[in-house]
Amino acid sequence: MIKEPALNGMAYTEQDRRDPLLRPGNSNCGGCGMSNLMQMLRRATGERELKMVVPACCAAVTSGSFPESVFGIPTIMSTFASAASVATGVAAVAQLNAERTRVICLAGDGGTYDIGMGTLSAAAERNEDILYLCYDNEIYGNTGGQRSSATPAGAATTSTPRGKQEIKKDIIGIMAAHRIPYAASISLAHSDDTLRKLQFALDARGFRFLHVLSPCPTGWKSEPAMGIELVRLAVRSGLFPVFEVFDGERYVINVEPEFSNEALMMYLSLQRRFRNTGVTEEILRPSIERYWNYLRLMSGRIVPAKRN
Amino acid sequence: MSVELISANHAAALSAILAARANRTARGFCAGVYPITPSTECMEYLCSQEIEKGNVIRADSEHNAMGICIGASAAGARSFTTTCSNGLAYMVENCVAAAGYRLPIVMSVANRTLGPPWNIWADHGDSLLLRDLGWLQLYSADNQEVFDTVLCAFKLAEDPRVLMPALCCMDGFILSHTMSQVDVPSQEQVDRFLPPVDIPQRLDKTAHTLGQMEAPHASVMHRIQHHQAMLGAEQLYAEIQDSFAEIFGRRPADPLVTYRAEDAETLIVSMGTLGVTAERVVDQLREQGQAVGAVRVRMFRPMPDTGLSKIFAGKQRIAVLDRDVSIGFGGVLWGEVRGFADPATIVQNYMVGVAGGDVRPEHMLNLLVDLQQRRESGAPQIVEVA
């Protein structure tokens, strides 16, 4: 296993696919979490054959303009709400032709939590042979940062300038309720865990869903170089639980947080989206605890983690 | 070849199934389908069939039915779906995408009124929503034509010189639910007519991106290519008719179906089953010594402009019957074809049978009485027939 937490997949290793999935010259913002994800996916993919569906999202802009292609694999840009249905067609034809190719969706939170939710639910219900990757920057990034149902409570966006009131939608809970073979959240700050989950999900059959908290310096108003650290703080504070669900039943918590108030305070203070909205650690703590109680119940863990 | 007593929905589905099986030696067949009245029976028939190297996926919406067809076609398979009315309206965004990727998806539409207020009867307003999107559009007037049109649409759409999606339209209920005899060819004949499809832009081994962003210049070039390819489709359709006739022993209908039009002074122009009624009316009036003829516009996209100009040349009066209303303008067909008539010709628009009104010969006879009294073209008229 490769251990290079500081680099988080940015260095090329022997495991990596030769042609990068996200080629140099792409137009992603500096510090974009999706860039990190694509680098980790490159490593996880190795020499597996991939085809990709990208709905309207930042990755649809990243790909650059015709005729160049930034993605190192055959890719189709779908309409906003259609990633999982277009992938259904691609995967069905791959199956008819007994191909080994893996079909992946790379979609943002808007295309997953909001406009693409019906499509996603239908493909999950049919248990299509698709790996669905949601890189979640918690806003509509392309359009300048409006709220989505993935935006956390207390975050200011251009459409909720005084801070969003409602809590973030529980996407893994929704996907697990479909009893799909695999649903997991990924922390880009835990590269071993990320790599293991990506590889498992690439090889598994049926509908697999991966949720990635994707730092967005542009929308979060944070330092580009701090992205991975912000994810680590979100995990440490318990705000972003890292866990996986097999067949919608077996819950496994992968990273035990410290539930550190200090981490939560740092997470909030390092992003200007939380400034001036009045959100504090004390306000967030009850909903974090409520969710972790639920996770403990589902995962069969009785002993809660140590508190500071 | 066998003769079967089937509905037009069934005919469209049967035709699609034969086309699906004809691609078994290549990348197979995959369709996304979703029910809507009056197209439902077509998708039900697809779902009832075993297709070698084929998969019919029961989608959760029309939008995603077309999404699945896009994915299947982008992966190199033959693809087909069916919908109408609000289903088609819901699907429109992905219809734009299918045309933009230049994927040869064929869709059967049992034309139905758009709502609310809800109305399930025939109206061409639904398929005409797709007028400007880069889809081929063919309108049929009987069950045999529906069957033949679907086969020809695959051949036309999949031609490397065309490569774009195609709509096969039939009037909801009037055709979709009417049983009549249809000559159904054998699989072996269809195999000969419809070779395996090869979609050159399909997602294969090479890393390339389909449908990505582009600058205005590239978009204009793509529009020009699409437009030129569409314009060329009319000529290619003639080749397809020849090949069809050679293999199946009958010739599919022309892009423009004329009836006693050559020596006519007055013409009735229409689409779909209105054209069949128009032919009966022409016969009646001819018996009374009136020089009347009819033209049925079967191919709406590409618009057979030269053909229409030739047919319209020298005519005194033309009635354009529209089973649609472009609110705030008039009939869509009238708007499209009136420019092909001589400046001196009186071209009058009658929107008749709109929203499923039952157009009988006496209604058309009344319209022609009105037309014959006119000294110049008037404003489009919506005619109530119910």
C-alpha cells in the first residue's frame, strides 16, 4: 500500500494508469477536490478499461473545448439530469457485447442530489452495472455557487446570502435504502481508504455509489492549498462521516472521528462561506451527534467514540 | 413475408424488433421505454419480445428513456423508443442532445394533443415541437406505411451520410389503435435491407469526448454539417426506396404523396391521416367535374421544398390543412409550405381536426366551398369539427 498522505495521489506511481484520466491543461480551479479524485481514480483504475458519463457540472467544463479532450478515456457529456440513464445504456450495451469495460458517472452534487435524483434512484432500483461518483462541493459551482440540497446548514451561497437554513441531504442513506451492492463516502484526506474503496467499487458489479466531499476554494472561499486539510477537519469533527454500506444493510464505519470541537471550529473558520452566517460549533453539534447515533445504531457499534 | 392483422402501434414495434434482431451480428440493440397513451402498446410489445443481443430497459421517465437510448447508441447499438404528447415534451431536452451527438435513434410517435387541459386525441403539435432540432420527421397515413417507415427510418438515420435521429409519426388512436392488414417481411429479408449499424463516433477505445463544450465557430461548423446532411437525406431516401422495393417487392411511399394533383387547379395539402380523407374528397369533387387534387407531406424534415414548388406551380388555389395550431401564428405546415406556391396562388390555411376533432369528408368539402369563393388568401382559420 502506498503511503504518501502529503501528496494524496498527486505523484505518479507504478500502479497508476499510464494515460492520466484528467490530463494536464484542464481548466479546473487550483485546489479542486475533483482533480484529486481523478488522480486517485487514475491510480485505482490501473489498466482497467473505463467509459465515462459526465452530466452538466464542473467536469463538463473541465473537459476543454472541441476537439481536444482532457479526459483520458472515452467520455460522453450528458444533459444535467441524465448521467445515470445514459450510463445505463452504455453499460447495457457493454454487457450485451461481453465487454470488460467499467462504466462510471462523474457527477456533481447538483446533478446527483437535485436534478438527477430521479434518474439516479431509477438506475439504482434497476441495479444497473454502473459506478456512480458524486464529487460534492456543496454548491452549484458552474453557475457561480448557488445552494443545492447538498449545501450544509450555515453556509452562505449566492442564493442563500445569509446562510442556508436546512441541513444537508443524507445521500448515502438514500442510496443505501435502494439496497444497492455498495454505497460509501470517501475522504480525500485518507488516501489508503480512498484507494481501497475506489478499487473495490471498480470491480464490484451492480450499482455502486461513492460520495466524495470535494473542496472548492472558489465556492467555499478557502485557500486552495488547504483543501485536503479541510476534508481532514470535516472528518475529525464528525461533520463528514467516512463509512460504507454493503447491500444497504451492513454499515461499516471506516474512520473513527475525535469529534473535536477544535477541528469543527477550524473547519468553519477557514472558509469564508461560514463567516457572517452566525453558524457555530454549538449549533452544528446536535445534528452531528444525531447522525452519529444513527450510524452507531446501523453499524451495531455500541461504544461511542472518545469526546474531547 | 406474411400478412398480419395488427394495429399501427404494433406495426411500429414489430418493425423495430426486426430491425433490432438485424443488428445481432454487430453491437446489438438497446432501448429505453416508458408508457404513455396512445403509444403504450408499442412499448408493451417491445417488452414482450426476446431479442437476441437485445435489451429493452423500462425507464422511469421519457427523459430517461431517451437518455438510455443515447447511452446505447453512443455505445454503438441500434436504438429505438416511442412516446408522444407530454411524454415527448418531457423528453425534448434529451432529443436535442441525441441530435447534437448525431446518434441514429429512431422514435415512433402516436401524435397526441399536448396538455393540460388533458386531451388524449390526435394532434401534430407534439412532434412539431421537434421541428427545429435536427430530427428527420416522417408522417404516415396507414399501418403498412407505419411499418415500412420505421424500417426506412433506421436505414436513413444510420446512413453514414446522414447519422441523425428520426421520428416516425402516426395519428394517435386514428392509426395507432386501428387494426389493419400489414405485410410483414421475414427476418432474412430485413437482414438484407438493414445491415449492421456502425456509429463512427461511438465510445470505443480511443479517448475522446462526445458532446463537450465548443466555441461558436465549432458550433456553427457542426450546424452546417448537420443541416447539409439533413438536406441530403431526401435524395438518399429515393435510394432507400429502390433497395426496399428490390428486397420486399413493394415501394414505400414517397416523401410527397400526390393524388390526382397533376392537372388539378385546386390542391389540398395535409399530413398524416387527413391526407386519406382528402383523397376521398378529391374523388367526390372530380366526379362533379372539379379539378381538385391532394398532396400529403410525408417527409416533413427535411422539407422537400423543390418537390413542393413543382407540385404547387401554376395552381390557382391551395388549402393547407393543419392538425396543429402555432398559437399566435397559424398552422405550422401552412407556415412552412405557403412560400413554395406562386405569388398569384390563393393559399388558405385551415386548422382542422385540432386536438382530436374528427375530420370527415363533409368538413373538407365545406372548406373547399370556402376556398373556391375566395379572391385572395385570408388569415389562417381554426375550424371546429367536433
